[in-house]
Amino acid sequence: MSESTNTDLVVLVGNGLSIAVNPDLRLDVITQRFLEHHASDRVDLDRLLAEVRLGDLDPSADFEGVVAGLEAATEVIAAFLNLASRSSHPDLRDAAELLTERGITGLVRRLYYAYCAEILSAIGEGARVTLPADVERFGAWLRNLYRAHQRMGVFTLNYDLLLERIFISDDLLRLGPAVTDFFSGLDPRTEQVTLVAGAPSMTGRLYYPEDPPPRPIQLHHLHGCLTHFRRESDGAVLKFDSVAIRDGDVYGRLAVAEASDFSPSVILGSRKVAKSREWPFAYAFLELEQRARSARTVVVAGYSFRDEAVNVRLQAAARGAERRWIVINQKAGAEAEAFRAVVDGWLAPARPEYVLHGFGGDLPEAI
């Protein structure tokens, strides 16, 4: 784990930064397009979701409500089969045996991952645009903050490759040699993999945070990334080149529910708090908790404070030693006041510096 140091800088980035790059990445826009594509399925989806407790998730405005319903259906079917297999009624036992042999639970899970694949593909395509000047300027501001702090942990909640473009692949900030994302690419930690039947073999780099290179900037995908895949047979997580994934139509194949030993390594759907404690996400969430507790400055940019698993870790840091908090978002009027009330509630007794005119306005001094 990271060494405690009062020179540390923690940056948490939410979907607001992706929206600043492309407004089509707004949650409601992605959800509307998804539902339009599945117009013929709406009646059955509504029937399914009506029987599932989704909390604050509105499936008509948040695609996670839809995939959460499918995820819950998988668990319900698995529980039913277990009960039926122990029933005293022979017909129920026979039906459970037949459905188990046909792999019905796995088929429902494949449908869940097919929906996930479709959404992740749309997010990936939406982020493939030229970065606007506001986002580039925000990146330059982060670079100045990093130079003032010597170390930086960057934590993104987004599935897209925006932060990787800025810090690694395009290296827009010229900080690439100082950055690690824990997919080292060393020969013993790479392998040729066929992600899904029909796709060409491609090089996968193993997620290996046990002995990270001693680099001062660490990039964490808290909810995973569209280039990260988990092998179901052994739990290994591998990162693949985005161009190879696109050229191999991996997400297109998964979106029609083709069988594969690999699934997108993402937190998408229900049980986010529980999933944040599971491999591979637990490492990044623990790093966020520990580094925020020891940081001199914490920047929260484009995040709505709707994820409890993230909020409780920020709250723990806010109740510790005094540190600088900078909260950046795009809010105005009554919406801004409501947002401040939510953030103040989570971060009390800290007193954040608010920047609520988005990434295009004046940012605080980088000290």
C-alpha cells in the first residue's frame, strides 16, 4: 500500500469530466439511446424491473437500473433452482436438474453481460473525440498541482479511456514516465488471449498491483474500464489495447451474448458497495481510503456524490486531519445550493473550496 505522506495529492474524477468532453456521454442520453435500441424489449424489461428493488435507480433515466434488474434476475433464478433441487416434489427436482444442465443461470448472466457490453461500447465510442480546451486546461492545472505535491493518486469512476489518454496513451501532460496503472506489460505478466470466439488473439497485460513500479503518479479505475476483462476460470484481470478490442468487435460479439470465459471487469448494476470490497476493485478503493486520509489536498471533479462506496471513504478522510478540499462541478442556482448541501453533509467538518462553473472557469491556485 501507499506510504503515508503529507505531500500526497488525491484526485477523484467522475462522469462530469467525460461530459465536458462530449455531452452525449450524459447518463440520460446514453440511457435513452439504449432503451430506443431495445424498444421491442421494453414491455418485458418493465415487467422484470417492476419486481426488483432498485432503490434510487430509475431505469428510464439510468441504464444501471436495467442491468441491475438482469443481475438480480440471475440471483433469483439461481436461488430458485437450489430450492427446487431440494423439493420433495419430483417434477420440481427434475425441472431444476434440466434447467441446471442447460445452464439457464449462465445464459441469464450472458444476457446481463451483453447489455453491459452494449453500454460500454457506446461509452467508448462517445469518448473518442478531440479534447476541448477546457479539459486540456484542467489537465494542465492538475499537472501544476502534482508538481506542488510530488505525488498524486488519480481515481476515476468512468469506464472510458479519458484519463488514460491524458496521462498514458496520448500523454498530453508529458507525465507518462511517472505514471503506473498496475498493468505492467512485463513479459511474465502478458499473454495472448482470445476474448470471445471469432475475435483474433490479442495481447493481454495482467493487473498486478502487488509490487507496483516506484512511480509517483498512480491511476486507478475504481469501477473498472472498458479495456479491462476478468477471466472467469481463475479471476485474472487483463488489460487489452482499445484498438484491438474495437477491430476484433469484442463488444459487438458480447452484445449478442456469445459465450466467453471473459467478461468486462466493471462495477455496473447493483450491489456497488459489496462489489467495491471484491477483487479487483477492493485494491483501488482501499488506496482511495488510505491516500485520502493522508493527503494534503483532495480534488473531487465532476462527481455527483451519488455512490455510497465512494462517499464513505471520502467522509472518513474528511473527519480526520485538516486538509484542502477542492470540489469542481457544473451547477447553478438552486441546483448548486442543493449540491453544496449534499457535499457538505458528506464532508463535514471540512470546508471545501467550490468551483461550480465547470472546468472552463477559474480554478484555485495550484499550491
